[in-house]
Amino acid sequence: MESVAPTAPEQPTDETENQIKSPDPRPDAPPDYNSHFVPGPPGPAVPAPAGYPGGLPVGYYSPQHPCAFPSYQLPGGIHPIQYQPGKYHMPNQPVPITWMPGPVLMPNCPPGLEYLTQLDNIHVLQHFEPLEMMTSFETNNRYDIKNNLDQMVYIVTEDTDDFTRNAYRTLRPFVLRVTDCMGREIMTMQRPFRCTCCCLCCPSTRQELEVQCPPGVPIGFVAEHWNLCRAVYSLQNEKKENVMRVRGPCSTYGCGSDSVFEVKSLDGVSNIGSIIRKWNGLLSAMGDADHFEIHFPLDLDVKMKAMIFGACFLIDFMYFERSPSQHSSR
């Protein structure tokens, strides 16, 4: 009788495969376990949020399962949006400037003055220069010219050398260059040096400003008149014929109030416009950051509008341009 060798009981196929499976070569790999997981009945369906009928978008998780964060990463080279477009400015980028739409060319109008034909008032905003207050070094003045919609019309930049600015201070001769949105110089204003050590009633001591448009072509002059009580100027055409007058207040150093310079006809009866130096609080008292508001009729000759515009800068230099030594003495 042949002897029959005992055989091992048969094992399920899954268990046999688990026994002959080679171990994971990684030393930190977790051990293999026989999984006896039996899936249960499906849970309640989570409704999709409003606005997403097809389910949750990529990168969002369900509020019912706050711990189920998806492992979502942006593709290489793509950065997440940090600001809503059109509301905030991106860091390290200049603030965009909104310019007034360019008008069409007009006959009998000096090139570049077409903007003034559409305006009846403008704002002259001087840049604040901290360097002047900290170092007592006089810098070139800069101005932004804007309309009532806060749109840029012109940019005015002083072009004076360092020695002249710091040696003559408020009495310095200067050249102001007016540029448009294309960076073209459309107007130039020049103030010659006038000695003030002589008698004030002498014509050679009276301040004057020449307005050129285009540069090199004079269209008028702003001439100072001697007056014991107030500032008085004449607005002249290119032939130095008086056309209008500017009459200032008795005191231009009023604290807490605006300074109004009235633009009148030659006989002083008709009020044509005004140049108003706005009071800006401590900024007006301590720093050279003046704000002027100029008013003139909409149908006024555009050259006379440019002359009123030029008179604003001569007034600023004569009465409101304070040197750093004057700031420290206040």
C-alpha cells in the first residue's frame, strides 16, 4: 500500500499571492497588510455650491468636509492673482496717468493750446519736494495741470541750474517748460532777472514773464506794476499792449484762507476770471506744494487764457515760493 504524503491545505489565491510577494525594497516603506475592507453603503450626496452646477471647481473644497483639502498646484511659471484687476495697482509699478483726450487741430490757435479752448478752469498742483525741507537744497519746481475730471492736461517743469536756484532763491530767473501727453514742449515761460536793491518804483525792478507758444514765438507778457498795498499785473499781447489786469489781495500771507487774484478788464469794471491759491492746511504753511485754481470764460481768446495761466506761475514765485531758510524760521 503506497503511502500518501500529507499535503498542506489549499489556501485562497489572494493569500498565496501575498505570501510570495517580494518585500518593498525601500527601508522606510510601511509593511503590507491584508486588507479586509468591505465598502459600505454610499453616504449622502453633498450639494454643489450655488453657481457651480457641475460640481466644485478646481482648487476648492467642500465646507462639509473642511479637512479634505485637494492637492492642487499651479503649473510652473504661473503666479496667483493677488489683486482684483482695475481696483488696485500692482506693487513696484507706477500709477497710471489719465490724460485729457486730445482735441482736434483748430485754425488760428497755437499748436498745443487746443486743450484750453475746451476748458473754463484748470488746477495747478505743485509737487511736494521733501529734499528741500531736509537738506535746504532748492530743487526745480514741477507742476501737474489738471481739469475738473482729474485728467492731466499739461506737465510744467522748471529748467534752472543748481547755482542759480540756490543763489537767488525766490528772485531767480527761470525757464518753465510745458509739455503735453506726447512729451512735446508746446509752451515756454521765461522770467528774466530783476534787481530789487533799487527803488521799487523803478521800471527796471519790476518783475516780468514772457510766454512763448510754440517755444521761441512770443504770444504775450505778464508785467508787474508798482503798488503800495497789493499785487497788480498787466496781461499784454505780443506787442506789449495791455489787454487785462490782475489785482491781488492786500495780504497774501493769510493763514487758513484762500488768496484770490482777480482778473479784470483794463477799466476795472468787468470781472473776467480769477487765480485762486487754495489753502492746504499745514502743507501750505510748511512746504512748497501749492494748489492754484484758475477760472476764465470758456469763449475767451485762447492766447489770453495762456497769459492768465502764465501769470499764475509768476505769482507763485513772487509770493508763495518760500526758501528752506524761511521754512525753518517759521
